[in-house]
Amino acid sequence: MVDGSSQQQRIAQFIEEMPKVELHVHLEGAVLPETLLSLAKRHDVDLPAKDLEGIRDFYTFVDFDHFVRVYMKINDCLVTPEDVGMITEELGNEAARQNIRYLEVTISPGTLVYIHGMSFDEILDHINAGAERARKKHGVRMQWVLDVIRDMPPHIREAGAKFAIEAMDRGVVALGLGGTEAKYPPEEFTDLFGMAREAGLPSVPHAGETAGPESIWNALKLLDAVRIGHGVRAIEDPELVSYLAENRIPLEISPTSNIQIGVFDSWEDHPLRRLYDAGIPLSVNSDDPPMFNTTLTQEYQVLVDRFEFTLAELEDITTGALEVSFLPEAEKKTLIQEFQVEFGELRERLGIDEK
């Protein structure tokens, strides 16, 4: 008979070492606390805290509006294109530490264009340079979802969407929509996403996080969304749950983020298990990992600890995320095969026979 604690330790080790993929992580929200302090000192930016403990307290959110204020303070510290390249490389380094092999990273260059007067081109050049440094060191592959921020002025939003289309040959694989969802509904962005659709750039807006099911319906109907960022409030509409399952519309779910910003009051209220059991494709993600004091590895552990997912289901979610990624089909097939082999070898090495 296998000791329960020993089995738990082996499952935790499996989760730590398993190959992973992440489809919903924000570059600016992945800035490490120590990096934020260093950038603030370099650029003489006044932060509400001067040490790591204070920054972690600063990251303790009370609601989504508070989250946005914290997020903007981070952007205040990203003053030069070199800063953006540095945090991209650091994201790749952290991904390698967790054995995250492929990421579709959400970037919001319009914010930096608006705040600091950088150009879209120089931002993306340095992001790509940072990603290439990480790829050479670790083999981590990153591509970009360029986010239109709802709260930005219209001319910045339009410039961002146009740039995303122009940059499709420079790693931009989709157009996203972030910011204050309840205040700026999808119908205000039909022109921008129509322009992207005509150019062949997929739509992956945030929806159904701080606004309800109608936001998701409109993202699907008006913005032609092929994946939904978050989407957890679909659970409030059984018809929508059925539609997402029948049409295989993936949700990019970030469990800890949802709890931290108050989308749900408790883990018991979170619908992740119900959405998965309903047959909706979903990926698990960290969103803004240091800001929520989490990692993608911890998010996978949450699935086991809070929602009783099996390792076979974690493997299914991981390979499913690759399937709905924007990698070329040949690369998807190769990575899925590699992951499946590694899952089997890891199970054998750790002596795990749970299915």
C-alpha cells in the first residue's frame, strides 16, 4: 500500500517537473518584485513600498480597480525599450525554471506608447530580442498576443490594432482586449477586431471576468473570438456553457487570479471543475504571477488540491492547450508527442500509476 503523503509528494514533484504551456500571461504583470524595485530606483519612480515585503503587500488587491492601479504603477517603471526586453528575458528564464516550453504572452505596448512615448516598433524589437536570448539559453518559445487596452484613448487603441496586423510576421499571433471590461463592452471595439479579422489575425479578448455572460456572448458574436481570456462567468448561463462546449471555444482560466481580484468569493464557488466537466476546452494559466503570488506550477497544484483533478486530466489540459495554441500545426503535433512521451517517462520514474 502506497503511503498517502508519499503519493502526494510524488504528485507535487510530477507537477513541478512536467512540461507545460501557458496561453494567458501578461508580460507587464510578470515583472518580479525585485525587478520592479530595481527599475523604480533606476528611473526614480516613487513606489508605495521600498522593500520586497512592502511590494508584496502592495500587490494585495482589494478589487479589480485596485489591480489596475497597481498594474499602471508597474508600467510607470518600464521607461525604456531596454527595460521591456529585460523583463521578457526574465519571463523566459522563469518559464524555463518551471519547464514551461511554450508561451503566448499578452503584451500591451499601447500603454507604454501612451505613458512614455516609446514607439510600437522599438518595443516589439526589444521584446523579440529578449525572447531570443531566453530561447537560446533555455529553448523556451514565446509568441505575442497584442492587447488593446479598453481604457486607453481611441487613437492609441486603433494604433495598437493596426500595429498588431503589421507585426504578424514578427511574432504577433492574435489581437487581445484587456482593461476595465464592465466599463468598455465588446461592442465598442467591433471596428478594430473587424480590421484584424480581415487581415487574418485571430481574436482572443478578455471577457466574462469582471462582467457577466453577455460580455462573452458579444465577444463571440461581435469580435469573432476564437478563445476567451478568463470566461469563467459563463457558468451563470447554461446556454452559453453548452454553446462553448459544442463549438469547442477554449477558455483561458487563471484560478488564483479569479479569487484574488474577487471574481469569486471562495474556491468552493469557482466553476473551473464544472466548466471542464461540461466539455469546454480550457487551459490553466497564471495571468500576472508575481502580482498574485503564484506560478503556473502552483496553478496546476491548485487543480489537484482544490478541484480534485487527476494527473491524466492535467495532461489532457496541457496537450489541449497546445492544440488550441497559435503554433503551426506541425509544431503542435511535434510538441504534443514530446509532451506525451515525457509524461510517461515522468510517471515511470516517480512510480505513479494513477490515471
